[in-house]
Amino acid sequence: MRIHDPMFLLPDASSISPRIDLLFWTMVGMCTLVAVGVMLTMVYFCVRYRLGSHADRSNRHKKNLTVELSWTLIPLVIFLGMFTWSLFLFAQLHTPPAKSQTIYVVAKQWMWKIQHPGGQREINMLHVPLGQPIRLTMTSQDVIHSFYVPAFRVKQDVLPDRYTRLWFTPTKLGRFPLRCTEYCGLDHSKMKGYVVVMRPSDYARWLHDHAASDSVVSQGKAIFRQRGCSGCHSPRASVHAPDLHGIYGRVVHLSNGKTVVADERYIHDSIMQPDSQVVAGYAPIMPSFKGQIPASDMLKLMAYLKSNSTDEPPASNTPNGEAR
Amino acid sequence: MSTMDTLTLPPPAVDSYLDHDNTLWAWLTTHDHKRIAILYTIGITFFFVLGGIAAAMIRLDLLEPSGLLDPETYNKSFTFHGVVMVWFFLIPSIPATLGNFLLPLMIGARDMAFPRINLASWYLYMIGGLFTAAALVWGGVDTGWTFYTPYSTMFSNTNVYLVIVGVFVTGFSTIFTGINFLVTTHSLRTPGMTWFRLPLFVWAMYAVSLVMVLATPVLAMTLALIGLERGMGVGVFDPALGGDPLLFQHLFWFYSHPAVYIMILPAMGLVSEVISCFARRRIFGYKFMTWSMLAIAVIGFMVWGHHMFVAGMSVYAGMVFSLLSFIVAVPSAIKVFNWTSTLHKGDISFESPMLYVLGFVGLFTMGGLTGLMLAAPALDVPLTDTYFVIAHFHYVMVGGSVMAYMGGIHFWWPKVTGRLYPEGPAKFSAILMFVGFNLTFFPQYILGYDGMPRRYHSYAPQFQTLNVLSSAGASILALSYLLPLLYLVWSLRYGHKAGNNPWQARGLEWQTTSPPPENNFRHPPVVRNAYAYDEPAP
């Protein structure tokens, strides 16, 4: 039996982890206090009022509204305090800093495929620079997975045909385990890897050493052309189709009178099921690309469409699952 | 206390519900709620053993970081463990056995309102169980008890159909039981048994029946949709077919979170009866106890989203679900404080049912408090889907519900069988269960915080020490479940005659003979306060 780490010392290696740990240990402390309090009281009563003891049993209480109300309201107030504290942290977990760098993650049974903005790819490894906020845009090729880095105290489910996000700022150098935490079949427990936190200069060198021929955006642009998207969606096209320049984050008016914000989910659905949300003023003539574009290519397309957009989507801290 | 009545009263008249018609056919066609309770007890004990064997496989695998079983067997083991323990043990456990037996007795009725439906519900339960067991024989299922889509609909190559049919059918047995309890409580109370004289156990059965009747149909629909998508490719959940993967989770937890309360509410009622009896005290805060159970039943329907904080649900929905989850903890806290206060200035004795029940209060408190941490979304993010969650819900369901169930079996055993079990081994088992339980599940809290995900067939080597501790605890726990099986069966033949009221308890069920006659009471029972321990025994 080998012990690598002391049991209690899970490293905290992201900007958010000490804040989460503070809440965690505060709650552990309070819960311990309450549990020990209840148990000691029970033991005390059990000993003092055991059958046949001579303890005073006069003035037995029958009803006591004050007592009942106090142990209803005091816990309620404490719970609301805990709730509020946790709320602020939860909001932070969903608010990436403005200048974060996006890295793309595709999960599949049973591996993590990572692509950096410059096009560098890796599998089951994620190299990131120290102190730089990192934002992951994630999707799955098959079932639901979950991206979990214990040392960073972050976790986010990764869904097929949906795009979820996660951010963190690494604060310690080193290798930190990455694990899948949503059961995904036979080798669920083998779907793991490491996040490697490097000095920014080392990271730059790493990027250079692993340089790809094309950045994600230009790969996306190539796909945009290969798949024939540009044939219709360009200003020079003869077909009457919406211009996609700056589409990401824009408010789109649909033919059914509704409006949507063009987030990842909207763009994805418009490619896969073009008939479901037709833009006002256009005929529903676009063919469906369902089953033709792999998840990783979709991410590149998405990156390309985002690249010519200046706006952030308004609901940027809302995962796209239910943003509509 | 003990067996004084047997000396003072004439020996009970012979014909109890166990005395006549003991052919197999008579038992399988009985309409007597007491016999149906015993049929259920045999059924759930069988499934508890099956689920326990699956648990043993899990703990065996996790002795070594690389896993002692192959991943496929491991995945099927935890799936089978979950499915069987949830639907074929925990949900029917207290309501279908003790509830079935005691509800009519406690309200002074001759039987349930619908005796035939009562029997039908047992048959549905067994048929559902057969389907599920058949799935095991034909290769097992590997989806986890949660059947998350699209894995369960489009990716798993195992016998998903058989299991969902099994659970679907069993769901109707739950609904039947719920309807029966509700109608019985409304319409068959003996004169004088007003709503606020009902024992808390009856209130618990009432609250749990509401949840069963309202929540279980949603499960049935959800499982049917899985069948449609898997079988005919109707796109409901799988995004590749135009469905929504989160929709499944919403529907599933809309049932499965209330299902947690189906498991714990009966235990809460049961514990109130036992604590009051052995502390010789009126239950403290009777009305707060009833309202808190009803509050749990109602608010319990509005907290399902706390299972989905990292699932990709909207952040704002997460915040609302978190708030409601904190609020639903308040009534549970009230109950713990009231049980503790019931002990105050009592004359407490420590027979085995009391030991089980005191164990329940301690373990339930720990399970509930760690539940608060999971209700805080910022903590749930790192902790969810790790062993912390496993430890939390086992403290509530096993440390809580199963411990209470064992306490209840010991408390009412003399009434059900007319016999006393040997007290020494019973006390020993209760203590062993408490120790074994903590040794099994406490280390899992630490594993979870340290980042060991659930449903892992293999794990990082630094987790081994705690896993070995947990497996060691599980073997003690297994022994503590085996022992009662032995001495309780032994007592059926060799146990001392119990007498009508060995604990000098005050509930109506103790006014009749042990075991009770077929129609429960020879004379109409006189309704008194079920907790009148400050008055002399009748």
C-alpha cells in the first residue's frame, strides 16, 4: 500500500480554489459543531435520564412554542447565510475574466481531445500558462462526460451537440489530474489525464514546438469554404442567405416573430436543423448538415464565426444548455 | 418491562392471522394486510441480499487501485446494486412491510381500504423484480441506476429494456400502495381517531403516500420515453435525434429526488414511535413533527435541480434550486431537535430497537448536514459525482432508513410473530451495524473531497488506504445484517412468547393480541394518545 499524498492535502491550484475551500471548511466546522452538539446532548440525556437514575424529572416540558420556533428560525437564518455566501462563489465560477484565452475540448469515449487557439492539439493533456485565465469551450462526440480538475475545484458536464464552458486561472506550477466524472461507459475510470501548468515563457515555447500549420480560426474558415457555407452566406453570393459576419452574440429576428441571441447552441442548431429557426425575411432553403460535421469541426466553425464578431454574447456566463 | 403481561393476562385466544390456512395457495391469495406485509418482507429481504452481493462485488473491486474485477463486471455490479437497492428494497422497505402491517392496526381498522389492490401491488412488485433479476441473468445492465441519456438510449449494449420494464412495473406497485394508504387513512380511522391523534408513523405513511402517488407516474413516463427512443429512435433525449439530453435529467430527478423522501419519511415516523416508547416520554412537539413531514413531502418536489448544478442547466435555475434545497433542510433539523428533546427527563432504557433508533438519529444528522454542503452550488461543483455524494446519501439511506427499518423490525417483531428474539445478539448487531457503517462510509467523504469520482472501476493509488478501510467496514456491515436474519428466524420457533405488549407501549396496535387475529381487534379499541407514557398503562 503506497501513500502518495497526505489524505487531507488536496492541492489548491487555481484562483478560485482557496475561496471554495474557505466555504468548505467553514461548513465542515459548523456541521461538526452541530453534529457533536446533538450527539453529546443525546448521550448526556441518555446517561442522566436512564431508567432508574435519581435525576430530577419534575417540571417536564409539554409544549414550548418558543423553543420550537427558535430551532426553526435560527437554522433557517444560518442556512440563508450559507446560501448567500455560496451564491457569490457560484456566480464567480460562471464569470470568466474578460481577457481569458479560449481552448477547445472535445470529449469522446474515452479520451479528452484538446485544441489550442493556434491549432496545437493534444490528447488527455492540457498545457496552460500560469496565472493566465483559461476558458474552455467543450462539447462531446458521443455521451455526456464531465471535465473535473480536483486541484482547481472546477467541474462541468460536457454534452453532445451542446457547448458548455468552464474557466480557471492556474496559480501553481505542476501536473494536476483531470478526471471524467460523468459515467460514460466501459472505461469511464480510464478517461483521465493531466493539466500541466507551465511558466508563460515555457508555455510559449511549448506552443511553438507543437505549432500546427493553421490556427483554429483559419481551420474553421477552411471548413466554412469546404462545406459550401460560403457559397450562400457571403455578400457576393447569388443565393439570398443571411450574412454571417459578426453573427455571434447578435440578436436574431426569426420568421416566427421571436428573437434569439446567436450563441453556440443557436448556431449549432441552425446548421443541424435549419428549418427549426428560420431568420425573418429568408426562405427555408438551407439543407441540414446533420450527421455530416464532426464535433471537433463544429468547434472550429464556431471559432471562425466568433472571430469576426466583436460582441460577447450577452448571456456569456450562462451555459448554453438552456440559454434560450 | 419485559413480559409481565403474559403473567397477568390469560393466554391469548388461539386464532391469530397465522393460525389458519397456511397452505401456499392461501398465502398467495390472501387479502389480509398482515400476510401481505409478510410476503413483502420476504420479497424485499431476497432483493436486499441480491443488492448486498452486488455491493460486496463493488467493495471487492476497489481493494486494489487497478480494480480486482474487469470494468464490465464492475459497471454492471454498481448498476445492479443501485437499481435493486433503490426500487426493490429502499422504496418498498418500511411502507410495504411495516406500513402495510401497522397502518390499519394503528388507526383501529380491520384491513386496508382496498385489500385486493394491496395484494395486486405485491404481485406487481414481484413481477418487476423478476424482470430485473432476469436482466441480471441475461448479461446485466451497465447504465447506472440513473439511466442517463444518451448513454442508456443509444450507447449501452446491455439489457436496458428488461430493467426499465421491471422498474416501470414496480412503479405501479408503489402507486397502488400509496393510493391504498391515503384512502385507508382518510376513511377507515376508528371513531375517536382524529387527524391530530394519529401516531407519527401514520402521518409519515400519509406524507410518503402523497409523494408516491404524485412522483412515480413521472418515472413511468420517463422510462417509457427511454424505451421509445432506444427501440424506435423517437428523438426525445438524444440530441443526435433532435432531443434534449438535459430533459431526461430533469424528468428523472423530478421523480428521483422525491424518491429520496419516499425512503426517509417512513423512517422518521418510525423513529418517533420507538424513541417515545423507550424514553417513556410524550413525543416532543407532535404538531411540529407532523407539519415538518408534510413540509418535506411538498418542498421535496421543488429541489430536484440540485442534482444538476454542473449539468449545463442555467445558472439562475441553479440558484433557485439551491435556495429551496436549504429550505427543505429546516424541517429535517426540527425533527432531529425534537427527537433529542423527547429524551429530556425521560426514563430511558436501551432495548435493541432503541439502540438502532439512536444510531439512526446520529447517522441521519451527519447525512443531513453533509447534504447542506451539497446544496451549496459552489461546493457541489467540486463535490458532485465524487465519493462525497456516495457517502452523503448512504448516510441518509443506509445509516438512516435501513437502520430505522431494522429498529422497526425489532420493535414490532413481537407483535408480528408473537415471539421475542434474544436481546443480547440483537444489541450486539445494532452496535456492530453502527460501527461497520461508519467504517464503510466515513472514509468515502474524505475520498470525495480528495477528488475520487464515483463509478470508477480503477483509481489513483493514493486513494487505496481509504478504500481498503471502507471495504473492511463493509464486511463488518455485512455481518451485522446477517446476524439478525439468523436470530430472528431462530426466534420464530424458539423465542419466548411475547405477550400483547412487551414494551408497555401506548399505540393501538399494542391493544390487540400478539400476533393479532385476522380482523385485527376482537373488541373495538379505545383510542388514547399514542404517546401517553406519562399516564399509567391501560
